[in-house]
Amino acid sequence: MIEKNNLLIIGITGSVASGKNFVADIFYNHNFVIFDADSEVHKLLTNPNIVKKVTNLFGKKILKKSDAQNTDNNLSIDRQILGQMVFGDDNKLFQLETIIYKELKIIYQDFLQKQIANNQKFIALNIPLLLEKSNYKCDKIIGTICSYKVQKKRFITRELKKLAITKNAKQSKIIKNSKLQDKVMQREILSNKFDIIIRRQFDNRIRIKYCDFIIRTDISRKETINRTTDIINKIKQEFYSKQPVNI
């Protein structure tokens, strides 16, 4: 069993497109091991047991052919189709989250034990719903925030890029050859989606109350890097000051 003062766990939280990944990358560059919840969830959706559970809940229409070799019948879940099914339906979303977050917590515990075994001292959790779910204990919580306008622009730009690089050639062709009015419609759909997501997450005024540090990510990349680096140095200094002195 490891002593609490030998391990520093930092939580990085923020609403959608608020700059969490960029800040997490800065922590990584300062020798923090990152637990990326979104990445782990994507892996879960190719896990045979999860595929079976989610398919039993939502039906086989959510399945797609996958390149993953560790799934039954080479099948995994089409995240786009699944997203369309649960988006706007709080009951279905809750059912999905019940399955996913239970498994995610198990993965996190395994991750944590591995880092402890490797004598890793610095861990950062990149978890979008860190505060909303309250399932993860952290020594310090970092909140990323930015203006509504910048946040929405980032979200729409990111989602359009995802559509543009999809492996579905038909979708890519539609995006590439669409008329101006179609592009405007696509942006409007994404804009509405963004607003729905925002309403399900903590307001920044609430988020600020729970965070030990706040990082504004809408000033400049340089400012975000400098602010994050200052915070990292401060929490590391505090961490080392509490370490026992060997005589």
C-alpha cells in the first residue's frame, strides 16, 4: 500500500471544447502520466463484453465492421450511430453511461495500480465529467474555461473535421461537394448539438467553485502554456515540500 504523500493526482476538467486536451499535453510534457478517459471509452467500444452489453441494449444496428482483432465476429460499435441514438434522450444516455462508466472506473483502478507499481509520482486525469460524476479522488483539480463564442467555434470546427476525414467515402464526398446552404445547415445542426451538450455540463460559475486552479484557454496558446506551467511548478513544489526528509 502506497502512502498518500508519495503520489500526486491532478484532475483536469472542463466542458466540451474548452481546451482540456491541450492542457493535458502540457502536463504530459512535465512528466505526468495521463489517464485519458475519452481514449479509454473509444477502446471500450471495441471490447467484446461491452459490445455485447451495448448491443443488447440498443440493437445490432449500432454495430460496424472493425479493424480491431480482439472483438467477437470482428464487430465493434459505430460511435456515430450510437451517438445519434442517445443524443437528446436522457434515459438512453443514462443507460449507456451506466455501462461505460462502471467499466471505465475498473480500467482507471488498473491504471493507477500500474503507475504505483512503476513508482510513478505524477498522474493527471483528463476526464470531461470529472466533477459531474465525482468518482475520482484528486489532490488538485484544474479547470479549463473559455468564452462561449470561442468554445462553440472550436466545437463546430472539430466536428466538421471529423466528418471530413471519416472513412465513409460517401460522407466525405457529401461534405466536399456540398453547396453553401448545406454547409450552413451542417453548422446549424452542430451549433444546436453544442448547446445541448453545454446544458448537460456544469456551468463555469459552478466549475470554478470546485477547482483549485482555473486556466483560461481563449487568450493565446502561449498564455495557456505559461499559466499551466506555473501551476505545475507550484503544485510540484508543494508536493515535494511535504515529502519526508531522509537523514
